[in-house]
Amino acid sequence: FFRLNMNPSRELLEQCRKDDRKAHYDLYRECFQHIYAICRRYYINKDDCMSALNMVFFKVIKNIASYLEKSKNVPFELWTRRIAINYIIDEFRKQKRYRELVTLQEDEPSEALLHDQPENEYDRERIMQAIEKLPPMSRTVFNLYAIDGYSHKEIADQLGISENTSKSQFMKARAYLRRLLPKEAAELYGDGSEG
């Protein structure tokens, strides 16, 4: 969920490569909703979200030539998504406080995890508000795993935590969201039993 399609023309991307400011503006307008939706999942503060969005767009423009060389194999939407997530992960790692927020757990959590994509359309704003209330580590792990499709091993490698900590943080996030959104959780997870 939370995906917005975009497919800028090759001509627009070529103009951006030539440093055409109007083309940059047109691409920004086309990319805005897509990149904003990604950043909003990770940042509660709207100023932080917009700052991240602008940095991601800067990286997109800076690397547009590289993309155009391999664009036949990689959809633009996936390429920008990867840039956004990598930027967010890098910023998250730079925060000195994030390690203090991690509660290392030795026990192995259950493997009852969120399925990839729900079939029904949910009230996105309500879900986003619930996700925003999660502690930073749980929110980051939840977004990376449940929405962006990273494995717990990949998350652990990216964030410098153990795989068990990633699983534990995801389980905490999922339990919190179940309490906050019981109707949506029932549709996402069935009758609420672990499975």
C-alpha cells in the first residue's frame, strides 16, 4: 500500500540530465507525491519530511545520467524509491540516539509476520497516523519490513542491529498497531490470533 505510480518521459529525464531548470521543476512536480509518501512514513515532523524529500530529489537529479544508462532494466519509480530509502536509512544511522532506543532481546520472536499487501483499501491517513505514533526504531523497522519489503536480515545489516532485534521491533510495532487499529488489524491479520 501507499504506492503512487509515476512514469516520467525519457525526454523529460534527458532534459534534466542537461541541467534544464524547467525540466527539474517538472520532474519534481511529477515525483513529489511518490517521494513524499515514502518520506512521510519515516518522518513525523513535516519539516523533516520535506527536508528529506528535497535531499532525495537532489540525489535523483545528481544521478539522473547514471539512471538513464540503465533505465531499460530499472523502472524510474523503483530507482527513486531505492534512493529515498537509502537516504532515510543513512540519516537514521547518523542519529546518535537511535542505538539508545533499541532494546536488545535475546529471545527469538514469533514468525507470525505481516503479509505483503492487504487486498482491501484502508483509510491511509488513519494508518499513517498510527504508524507515526510508533517509537523511531519500531517505525523504521515496520516501514522497511512491512511496506518496503526488506527482510529482517537486510534491515539488521542496514541499521547495524541484530536480526532478532529487527524481528522484535517489528512484533512490537505490529502489536501496537493491532491495539490502535483493531478493525484494520482484524482484516490484515484475520481473527487476531497468531498465525
